[in-house]
Amino acid sequence: MLTEPTLTSRHEDSRDVPLLVWRADRPLLTVSSAPLGGGIGVRHWVVNATVPMSYHRDDPADHLAELAEQLGLDGPGVGLLTGVDVAEVVARADSGVRVWATVGLGTPVQAAAPDPAVATPAPAPARCAASAHRVGTVNIVVEVPARLGDAALVNAVATATEAKAQAIRELGLAATGTPTDAVTVLCPADGEPSAYGGPRSAWGAPLARAVHAAVLAGGAGTVVPWSERRTA
């Protein structure tokens, strides 16, 4: 399965920029919304890389592939980006399901809200709550110890997203997430597949609890963007 993530760094733009690396001891069946390695397929590793808030590359998948090559990672994998210092990753586990989350809530949105250009300004309490979480992007990595069928993998992404939204609401934000959130769910590629990944299923229920706990803990304090903290 997945190793615990290793915190390392790469030298970029005259700075040592942190990143997390998970390696699989065998290829894992994966569903992901990540810019690199998204979709459903077999993956060998996961990278969650901090980037400065001034990040302007329009080829994030190529950038992440370059980082994977620098790290000597073989085979296809998943690559995520965030303005959060990935050293602040929060880990939670429940009934064999393991979850890691980097939580930045500086750009909270409700998924079906009107376009910001025409939206009515948020009430003052919501604006104040948002200002305490300055960096955006919630990246969630989930490992389920049993094989999930393709439909269950997709269902697991929905369950993780629902649990994230529940935690964000409990943190006092009128939001379901940020515009750049990503979810990755990994499981063994062999074995009898479970058909369900919903919040009341055998694996979806502990997944939901672990994601909820991780996002709640990660979002409880003020998260300063890595690049701003470096220049403070």
C-alpha cells in the first residue's frame, strides 16, 4: 500500500520549496481529479507540491511530471499542487482507511453560487471567516485497504467531497470548498471489488469520518501561504 508521506523539497526560483511524496509498494487502482494522473487507472506514487501564490505556469501537469522525474519516481502517478505548506499535512485514519489533507480555505465558494463577477457580496460574517483562511486549495489523499469497483471509486470521491463540505460548514464558512480542490482515492488493484463507496457503505463510512476529521483539524487555524510566510 502507500508509505507514509515523505517531506522533501526541490530548489526552484532560488528557493527550497516543500513537497510530499507517497510511494506505493505495489501499483494501486486510483481515481483522482489531480492535474497529473487524473481519471481512473493504476498509479505508483502521489506528489503534493507547494507552489508560491504567484504561481503562473499554465502547464501544471508538465511541471509535476518534471518534479516526479527529479524525484526518481517510476511509472504513472498522481501530482497535486497547493499554496499551502505541505509540511502542515493532517493525517487521520478510521477502520483501516487512511486520509491525508492539506487544507487552505482562503477562497471559499459554494459550488452552485453565481459567477463572482455578478454575485451579491457575501454577508460580513462570511467575509470575516474567509479572511482568517488566506490560502486556497484543499487536497485530499485517501487510501482504502480493499478493492473498490470503478463505480465505488467514483462514489468514494463524492463521499470525500461531501465530508469535506460538512467540515467546512462546521468551521463557519458558507462554502462547499474552493475552486481548486482535488481528491485522490487509492485502493488495491486486485481482489473482489466492493460495489459501493457511499457514506453508509462499508468503506465509504470510515472514509467520510476520516476526511471530515482531517479537514476539520486542518482548517481550524489560520493558514498562511508558504510563499508569504517565507517573505514575512
